[in-house]
Amino acid sequence: MKTFDCDLCGSANYTVLEVARKYIGDNEPPVVCDNCGFCYVRTRRPAKEIAEDWNAIFGEGYTSEWPGVKARLFYVAEFFDQNYGWKGKHVLDIGAGEGTFLEFIQQRDAVVSGLDPSLENCEKIEGLGANAYFQTVEDPVPVKKFDVVTILWTLENCQDCMRMLRFARECLMPDGQLVVATGSRILVPFKKRLSQYLSKNPADTHCFRWSCNSLVIALARTGFVMDDVNLYEEDDWLVVVSKLVDWRLPPDRLIGLHDKPLEVIDHFTRWDRMFP
Ligand SMILES: [Zn+2]
């Protein structure tokens, strides 16, 4: 186990999200950074162990064939297609799962590859005639470079979000684009009960709870700038398309960009009261 300070700003000062306790069993509750408002889990196991848990959770019946899961992947495929187009693009999906998203964009003439820590998933991805990388982002970066990297409903579930973004950056061509999508949004209308949003799964299987601000800061800290964002306040998901830049936002420049810690805590307090 390793203890992490705030991934976004490096601060060691935090407030425990007490309201989470009644929903998460014996797990460690998330904390809110006193400096930048980022919501994260402090104690985390090695990345491979977290990935193994996710393989087990997948094994328990989770599938991207569920209508809600399929719909959100289709949404990302359509959102990017309408704004940029997939045709002819070489795409790597990090945390590709069963390859459902890759199938959608393959039908739109993208050249697809998938990276996943599950051997079974990698076999499904290869079944599409795609390249499969059986690994995590702690392993070496693929030699091939891509036009687009996608991280869909995965950045919230990894051990080290900044490492995953740096890995994505190294996978991209100089004019490449990154697409991050997440359903673990905060500071937006509650789309589900707090008891369903939080869970009794091990705390480090869901280390991060993103707002649009915190995601944009994480991207800027790893050399990306946001190019487009969906209507995340009315749709169920947050989708950010970003491009590479040759600068990194230093931690001391976060002031004014980040969420207010008390607003984040108040968001969860209201959620508990209104839609437990
Ligand atoms: Zn922070």
C-alpha cells in the first residue's frame, strides 16, 4: 500500500469526506484536497492489484453490452465523429475492455488498437482484427504512435491518474489528440443515488472523482490543453477532447482554476440529503 498526496497540486492537507462513510462499508473514505478541491483516495495498492480487482468485477457479469454502457461509448464515438472525424485515424483505447468502443469507431473507418490488463479482453479485441496490448500503463509505452488516444471510464479507476495521462501523451503523434470521458462527475446534477455512485468495492478501485475543472487541470499539468467539451451539465457524461502542447501548468498556477474545497464537500452533503 502507498499513501498519495493530492495528485493535482501535491498538497498533503485534506478533509475526509465523512458523508461517504455510510455507503462504503469498511473502506477508507475519499478526501477533498484543502488546497485545490480534488476528490481522491489516499491509500492505494499497486496498479496491477487494482487491475486484477477490475478483472474480477468484470468477471461478475459487468459487460459493455449493457444498454447504458453501450450508449455512453456510442455517445463518445458520435461526439468525436461530429467534431473531428474518425476516418483514417490510428486510435489507441487505454482500458479498452471488450472492445465495444473500438468496434464503433472501426465502423467509422478508424484503425484501432486496444490496451487492457485482461487477457480475455485482449483476445476479444484481437477478434476485431485490431492490435491488442496486454498490459497496464505501468508497462513500457507501445512503439507505434497514434493520432488519437482514448481513456473512457478508466481514468477514475486507475492507481495514478497523472501517470496514465503521461503514458497517453507518449503514445501520441506530435499533433495527436486525447479523449477522456468519465461518468464519475461532481458539481453537476445528481444522475444517480449517492449509494449507487459510491460502493463497497475496495476504495482504490475508484480513486478519483472528476469535475470539469479538475480534469482540465490534470490535463494541463501533463501537457494537454482542452480543445472541446460536451454539454456535461445536461448529459450524463463528461467528455473532454484535448491536444498536445509544449508546456505544463505548474502547481502554483492552479489558483483560480480549481474547485473550492468547501463547495465540493457541500456538493456531497446535499447529495446525501437529497438523493441518498
Ligand atoms: Zn490539491
